[in-house]
Amino acid sequence: MIKKILKIILWIVGIVVILFIGLMIAVSVWPKEGGEIKTAQHDFRMANCGMAATGEIPGFAIPAATTTPQKYEMFFYRLSFGDQVPVAKPKVQVPGIAGEFDLKGIGSCQIFKPGTTTISYSDRYAPEAGKLPLSDIDSKIDDYYLSLSRVANSYWTNDQTYAAKNNANDFFDQFLYLTEPGFKPFYHQLNPDFWKWIEKITGRRLAVTAADELLYSSKSSYGLCSRPDGADGGCYTELYLYRGGEFIEKSGFLIYSSTSSRGIRSEEPIIDRQLGENFANLVAQKIKDAGLMEKDCPLGLIMDAGWDYEINLNGVTKIFRNPPSECKDEFDKIDKLIEGWLPF
């Protein structure tokens, strides 16, 4: 009797082991989300561009404006290795070929005519990614295409929900972390409408020129606010100041419903003013004087309210979420300085 029980136990264990191994194999070969875009991009290059792209490096794909069928845009570029011995890190050259492809790898290549040929020859990857070993970069590229597959669907359907905003923010983070620093104007040229949608839903702008770079942003939200129609909901205010002096303010209400526990944004008219580069420099100096880039401002947990800030200074980005009062006081001073400068 005991032998029979042991046989049954061993048989069950054997089945479990076999199923587990089979599952691991299936997981390892199952195509990852976003992987189909990478495969299509590779097939497109080989089948449609041929010798035109020989020796060219493929850039990262972004969504095309075309939705029937849904397609992706990209360009190819060459690397310059210089004449240093040993060979230094390669630098990118201005893209010469662009293409548009679908998920079947079908598309067309054409000569890329950049709006500008004046770029500082920069590294192939953004600074942080450039420090990684190639195996880690490959993993980050997988993350990029996973994020691309999600944001593309949000963009093509003009989704304005909280989930779409998360998709757009995640993609923007992946894009800035990986992509060639000198190529922002060219990625913008591929599909300006996509980047306009990114900015509309997140408030984050692709910096094509130095004036486009975000210097400072301040975002506040509250769980319960008085609305004109008397309905329940939250409210928010977002301030953005760019290096060239452009100031944008967005505000509105968050309307809660059974389908959106995070709230649907109801946006008031956007305030867009030019405050001047000198004023932007003044704010940058205030940030330096306050020591915010060096301050330790840990994340705080607040009920029914939130304050998020972003600073970009000297090529360094720092994000603050619900900072403690000793940090928030400094941000309040900056917000008041900006609001006091507005020409109403």
C-alpha cells in the first residue's frame, strides 16, 4: 500500500516537473509584447530598403500618423568612428534614409531630407544608457518597444484617459533614456502630430531646440473641489516654464465616474505667454540659490492632494513628488515668482 502511494506521489511530481519545464520553454519563446514591432522593423529593412540601408544603423521606431493600416516611422543613419586609436565611442551622423512600415514588415524607404543638418555629433545612446553593457542595452530596447506598442494604440485612438497619460509618460521616459541625444529634431520631423499629442496629454515637450527644453514644471491636484455644476470631482493646476521663456498653464477639473476612478480631465482654456529668456534665467538662478538640485526631498504620502515638480538644469533632470514642507516652501516661492510675472 505504501509503495503504491509513493508511486502515485512520484508520478504526480513527475507530471508537475514536466509541466513546469514546458511552461518555462513556452515563456522563453513566446513573443514579448512589442517584439512584433522589432521583428517587423527588421524585416522591413531587409526586404524594402535593401542595399540602400547597407551599413546604416536603424533608429528607433515611433508611431506614424497613418492609422489605416497602422504604421511606424523610422530613419537610418551612419556612425563616425573618427581617426583616434584606439577607436573612441562612435558618433552619430545626420540620417539619410527614412521609412514607414506596418506589422507585416511591408513599407517603403525614401531619402530623408532633414529640416536641419546642424547637429553636434553626439553618442549613439543617451548618457545613462551609454554606460550600460550591450546585454543591458538590449533589455532596455525591449522595454522601449513594449512601451511603444502601448503608446501607439493610445495615440491612434486619441485616448485622453489616465491610463493613456501613463502610457505616454512611460514612453517619453524610455525615449529620453535610450535615444541618440542629437536626433530629437529628426524624430520630431518624422511625425510632429505624435509629439503634439504627447505634449497635450502629459505636458512634456520634445526639446527640438534649446528654447524648447523644459526648465521647470509644477503640478498640483486636489481630491475635492467646488465645481460650477455642483458635481463631485477633483481639480488640478499645471505650470510649465521653458528655457526660451515660454510659459504654459493648464487647469481644470477631474470628473469621477463609474468607468474612471482616476477621473476624466475637463480642461479649462490654456494660458500660453512668452515671459522671455531673461526671466527663465532668473528662475534658473532662484533654483540654484535654493539648492534644490542638491536637497534631499523624499516622497511624502498625502491624502486627497498631490504636488509634483520637475527641474531640468545643466543637463540634469530631477523630479520631486509630494516633497516635505522645507522643500515645498521653496517651490511655492518659485510658483509665486512666475505667477507674479504674468502680464494679465
